[in-house]
Amino acid sequence: MSKANPVRDADEMFRESTDELGMAALREESVREGDHHDLVMSIPVEVQIVLGSAEMPVSELMALKRGSTVSLDRRIGEPVDIVVNGRRIATGEIIILEHDPSRFGVRLTGIGDAAK
């Protein structure tokens, strides 16, 4: 049984690693500027519509059952927050969709700084 040569093995591993890095750099260079835009635009984001919130002690939370009512901190007709990946980006108003009256939608009323 022959012993492995640690110096040769390390040199070989280094050569393989640098070859892989070189190939990765070539692949990176081959991506055109427009491709970056497409990549970014295809990233999924989570969009939430926040009607309001409520704060209560755990004891009240644990006492909730079917039919219980939770009062929110907003009134009917007040704007709702549109939150993307945890950040508020806009405000809007709840609407009923014309093409499907069984569904809600949100009409944007403020975007960016106008949403504050």
C-alpha cells in the first residue's frame, strides 16, 4: 500500500480549486448586464396587506375561541399598509374586485414617502 504524498495532494487540490475559480469567473463574465435585470426582477417577494393590529396579554390570546372578536387599532375606511418583505412601501384602500365580487383587492393611495 503506497502512502499519499501530502505536498503533491495539496498542490493538486490548490490547482483544482484555482481552475474552478477561473471557470466561475468566466461564467460570471459571460452574464450580460440585461441578464442581471431579469434575475433581479424574477426574485419573489412577500406582499402583505395589513388591516391593523392588536395587542393583548397571552391570557386573552389563549382565551380566544371560534366566534371571538379581536378589535384592531384602525377604523373602517382608514388606509391599510402594503408591506413587502417586512417593509411598508405603500398605503391603500380595500376594494371589492369588479370582475370577481367574492374577492378583495387593494387600490394604492400612496407610494414611498407619500405612504407615511
